[in-house]
Amino acid sequence: NHREVAAPDRAHAGGGQRRHSRVEVVDLEHHHVRGHAGLATVEQTSGGTVVGDRRYDLDELIADAEQCVVQSELGNARVAHRQLAQHQLIDHREQRRIRADPQSQDRHRHDERTAHNRSHVHSPYFAAYLKLTNTGIPREFARRMIAEIIPQHKRGLIKNGELASKALLRGLPTIIKFGANAFAPSMMAVIGPTGVGKTTTVAKLAARVALRERRRVELVTLDTYRIAAVEQLKIYAEIIGANCHVVRSVFELDAVLRRLPSEATVLIDTTGKNPHDLADQYELADYLKGRDDISKCLAIQSTTNFSDGLAAIKKFEMYGADCLALTKLDETTRPGAMVELAAEGLLPLTYLCTGQRVPEDLHGATAENFAARIIHE
């Protein structure tokens, strides 16, 4: 339910007239965004947005519209309508007159139907906000990102359709630390929970280094528990012309690493473990944590929910994890949810795995390719 409310014209203190525009709201009957609180004409100023006698900033506009969406989806249009009235977006006196006069109620319903059929302009900021949050990006992150690019948009430097992508591209480096020199480490161990794609990630890294970087690769696997894990890595090693070493203890691992040539890139595949049951991993964890020359990359699959993913990051700190790989990005419909995990996990985001192809679907993580993956551009 909504009606058009015109904000009065006002002048700047210095003289000129303020520009008028329309703020978007929620159509409480048809569950889509029509404007912030009905088709309300508002004033845009350098200090914020003025609706009637009240000044709003971007967070308030989005928060109000967001709350209206939720209430509308719950079918509680009456509560949403009452809240809009509390924010002076509906004329209270007019509402009282309408309730007291049956003929006015009929006219009001006619006005609402007319307003619904009237052409309107969607708020580019709220549309961008919805686009970002629909990918799984937390609401507070989306608000912050959009607020940062409003000045450029108002100067005409960003088109309406580019707001979401530009906001994300600019905002990601302020939230997430990205790893540098993804394919430079001379020794790396890939660690993580079971089933996240560690072996495939090792194979992709090996193929990338051997076939594109033209460097010698030595593969080492500790994963003797999973059926056919060793055979799988040996097949990859044979394809790219690398050696594959199978070790069953930390003692054997140390012996193999000591005799490998220093110019080789050594990639270590570890056994997948339940993050909540690492009691038998202290020896390996202490060894890897004490080897500063070995990079420890924690692999987390992108279908993991935030709580479980963050718990895994905390548990695998015992290995000395120093970078993060997001695997199976192609299997989630909400890749933006990984933004919060990467931000809260505090590990540099270094690799993005976007499919099963070796090595094409492994990418060094950057703000550009992560943003493109999130919004599918």
C-alpha cells in the first residue's frame, strides 16, 4: 500500500534550488521494489536525503526499505504501512480523514491503483544493494560498498547498471586481504577438511607451475587414508611429467623434503580431517607450523556456511595456515557469502577454484576476478 507524497520545494541557504528526485519504495501488494516508502518525491542534498521535514542518510533509506520488504514478504502489509507512517512518509492527517470518510476510502483505493499503474523509476542504489545481497554479501558490507561510490555516480562517472559491480570491485580490497605471488612459493602444503578438493587443487597448482611457469614440480602426498587418493595424484604427476612421493609419517615427509632439489616447486597433499577431530594431527601440525619455508594453504569449499567455515579456519590455525583457497565456487549460487568468511578468517585470499578443469579452473585471487565471479560478469 502506498500513495504519492510530494515534498515541498526548498532552497539552499546560498540561494539555488535543490534538485528533486524519487526515492524507491516497496509495493506491499505485489512484493517488488517501487520506491522507498511509496512514490515519494524527495530532495537530494549534500547532507543527505530530505523527505518532508526529515533528513535520511543512505543507511536509513536502505534499512527502512529492507524492513518493508521483509514485512511485505511475511504478508504483514498493515504493519509495514504503519511503520512508513511513523517515518512521515504518509500524511497522517490525510489518513485519518480517509478512515473517517467511506467515500474518501474509495477514492484512496482508486488513487492507489492509479499509482500502481503509473510509470516509475527504480532507485539505482537500492537496486545495486539488492543485487549484492542476493549473491550472499552481508547487508552491512553491501551498504558500505554502495555508500563509497555514490559521489562518483552523482558526478556521472558510473552508470546505473554498473553500480553493483563497481561498488564490489572498489569495496573488496577494503574488506579482504588478497594474497600476492600466488604461483611463486617453492614449497606449499594444502590443508583442510575432508572433501574440499585438496588433491584437485594440488593437481591444478602442479599443472599450472609445470605447464605455464615451466618449472620443475615434485608432488608429495600424505593422503594414504582415502581410497585411490595416491593413484589419483600419481596420474596427475605422470601427465605433467612430475615425480610423486608417498609418505606415511612426518619423519618420512622431512626425509623426502631434505633430498628434493632446491630449484623444484614442492606441493604437498595432506589428509583431509574433520576440523573438530584433529587429535591425531598434532605432530604434522607442529611440523608444518615450524617450517616457515613451507606455505600452508587452507582450502575451504564455497558451499560451506559461514559458521562452519569460520570454525574450520580457527581449527586449522594449529597448522600455521597462512593463505586461503576457495574451492568449488562453481557449485554455489551465493558466492558472495564467502566475502564475509574471507574477511573474518583474516587469511589472505590467494586462490579461487571455479571448476574441475586442470589447470584452467584455478586462478590467483584478485579483487577483479573475485568480483566478476560473485556477480557473474
